[in-house]
Amino acid sequence: MVVGLLGILTLYPRAKSQLSAASVNKNHGGSKSSSQKAAAASAPLPVGPVSVTGPLTNYGFGDIAVKVDVANHKIVDISIAKFQALEAYSIEIEQAAVPSLRAEALKAQGLPIGIVTGATYTSQGFAYSLQGALNKLKGK
């Protein structure tokens, strides 16, 4: 059992504008205009029901992929599609942190969500995979 998961910090996905121009052009084929970004950010979720899995994300102590279920333009469930830990302690942290991350993401209907203290890397991996799933759902 993991002891010491005391607080939650807010986690915002890193905007493309925070990345260097070289990495944006190299990894994403250029940047979108501000109107394209605003339209993509405000794009509604599909009517559904539909399930989408975010990318398998390496967070330093293992890999995590988040599955998002949508119905009637709302996120109705978020679960872990795949989880591989490098050590037993990482499994304990994941089991302690994911329920809080899931609840917060459901309440927010996406991002931003908080980082669980003591599970920073797990929280970041969860958020990154969740963002990937949301991008797929919104057609990005």
C-alpha cells in the first residue's frame, strides 16, 4: 500500500506554443493558426457511443494508455487500457493515483486535471494519454 499521496496540483497539457519552433515543425508538421487551435479546442465530443484509446505513453517508470468512453457528447467513463510497470512500487502508485485522476477527469470532462502528489510521472502519463484520446475523439 502506498502512503503519502496527500495533495493534488493542477496539470495543464503543454501547449504547442511552449515548444520550440524546431520541435513543433519537426514533430507536428508546423503550427496551426490561432483560429484553427480555438476551433479544435472547442470541438464537441461525438454523440457516440464510442470508445477511443490514447497513445501508450512511457512515463519513466512504465507505460500507460487511457481509454475514454463517450456518449451523448459527454465522457461517461475513463479507464486504463494498458499499464506496464517496471517495478512493483510503480504498480502500487498507479493503483493509488488512477482513481483520483479518473474522477477528476470525469468531473472536468477532459483536461486540465490535477497531479497526484507522490505520483507526478504517473499523473503526467495519464494526462498525456488522455489528451491523445481526446484529440482522436475531436478529430485532431
